[in-house]
Amino acid sequence: MGDNAQRTEQAARRIMRMNAAYFQSKVLQSAVELGVFEMLAAGPATAGEICEELSLHPRLTGDFLDALVGLDLLDRADGHYTLAGEMADLLVASGGFYLGGSVASHARKHFRAWGELTAALRDGEAKSDIKGGTDGFMRLYQNPEAVARLMDHMDTFNRFVAPKLAVCMDWSGYRSFVDIGGARGNVASLLVQALPGLTGHVFDLPPVEPLFHEHMAKHGTADRVRFHGGDFLVDALPETDVAIIGHVLHDWPHEYRQKLIDRTYEAIRPGGALLVYDPMIDNDRREADALLQSLNCRVLSSGGSEYTVDEARSLVEHAGYRYDTVVELANLNNDRVVIARKDA
């Protein structure tokens, strides 16, 4: 086979892997939805035992379970299935780094919305029932079950962000920070544990407060992190040394992003810093992961999208900050954090 034919075949294989990539996604999502990992956390089980416990039909289950083995999510020995490697930490709810909340969210909302991508490209409309803006979040927060799912989904990602934020800059000159749109305070809790000299604040809508207090009590940080309820586009932000805005701006159109950044400048003390993180798009717009994440925002919500590093720099400089640097966090989302300073 000549070089051209080999390159063509390699490209063809890549396209076909891409075309069938959802096979893997759905196997993982169904395993989470069915409770396969939770069941096996209690001990090994045969295919028959799994079928009986989870009410599965045997016609598909053998291939399904063995596919999970092939994907390194399960192990199999002597006809019994067990959790593979770190799966007890990652795919069992009691695990320290549980990803199942996000997996379930993708199965429930993202996968369905992406099924209508062709239509979205034609009509420009979002294809989920997610309502953006403050009113949309307030409506969501009236549904405790939906809120719990959202918090699990968010914490899936931000538990890997907080340790990176703790080392992305020198915090030694700062005493306080506020996490704007910080939900139940997972990032804030992890930050004060990593940086004992800091006092944390979380600013979010008032219905989140009971979830915040529950989360702080669970992590033993109730005495070091305080909740402030309000609308971050309307109500006064608490005075602070450092403001953090993470996985928030991509839910809003440009004019609201600028308004929020402007408002942080008023709250940050002279000499303070602003940290903004999201899966920012590279300035050349060539990195597929961030561009697909931006498309995900647009498919799910009419006002959302990711933005480039240069766009983030423009936002902070327009507000009066001095742009300092951008740091690649190398976390689950491949977030970038833009660090800006308010001169003393």
C-alpha cells in the first residue's frame, strides 16, 4: 500500500472512530443510570446477578458488561465483574472524586440537545429547556431535585479546579476572596483548606444558601467561608482582596459579562486581583475541545458560549484592570484562568 493510500486509510479510521464515539458515551451513561457501578461497589457479581438485581434483559447485557471491561471501567475474572482501578472513586457516589453527576447530566440533557444540532445550526435556537439569566436560575432553584443534580454536575469539575487555583498565583499578600456565582461553595471550601491564611466568601442567589451551609458543615469550613445572597448583576458585591469568576461568564452574553467584570472592579481593594476561568478558546480558534465546549453552551442555552483569551483580556482591561497573565490549568475542562490586577 502506497503512502497516499495509508494516509487515506488512517484518515478514514479517524473519521469512523469519530462517527461512532457516542457508542462509548452511551455505554458509560447507561451504566451510571442503571446503577452498575453502585452495585459492584458492594462486591463482585456475575452477569446473571447483575441482570436480576438491576432488572436487565440478558440479550444485550453480556456485550454491555464486557464493553465496560474493554473500556477499562470494569474488570472480569472467573465470570465475576468488579470495579476497575479508580472507578470506586470516580463512578460511585461515595467516592472522593465522583463524576457520575456530570455523566447523568450529559445523558439527561446534553445528549438529547446535541441530537438536534443540525436543527440548531439551521434555526439558531438552543435545544434544551435550560433557561438562562437570573430568572432562569431562580426558577431552577425552586426544584430541589434539579438543584441537587446541578450542584453535583458543577462540583464534578470544580473539585479539580480549586487545587490548581491555589497554586496559579502567589496568594501570600491576600487575606480574603469572594467566589462570585460560587454555588454551594465547593471551590471556596477547598481553597481555604489549601490556603489556611485565607477567609472565603461566596456570592450567589439566596435560594442556594441552605445548600451552602450544608456543604460547609460537611467539609468543616463553616467558620472560614461566608455566604452572601443576591443577584451579582444588581446587588453590591462584598469587599475583597481577590474575586473569582469561574464557569459563570460562559452562561451569559458579552454585555452581561462586561457588566459583571466592571462590578468586581468596584469590590476589589487596591492591589487586589481578579481570576476568571473557563474553557477559554485559543486565540487562533483551532483547539477542538474548547470550541466543542462553546458549541455545547450554544446548543444548551440561548445566551451562552465560550470566549477567547483575547476576549477575556479585553473584558478585564475595559473594566480598568491590568492584565497580568493566563495560566492553563490542565484540569478536566482544560480551563484557562486569566489573572488581572487592580493597581494599588
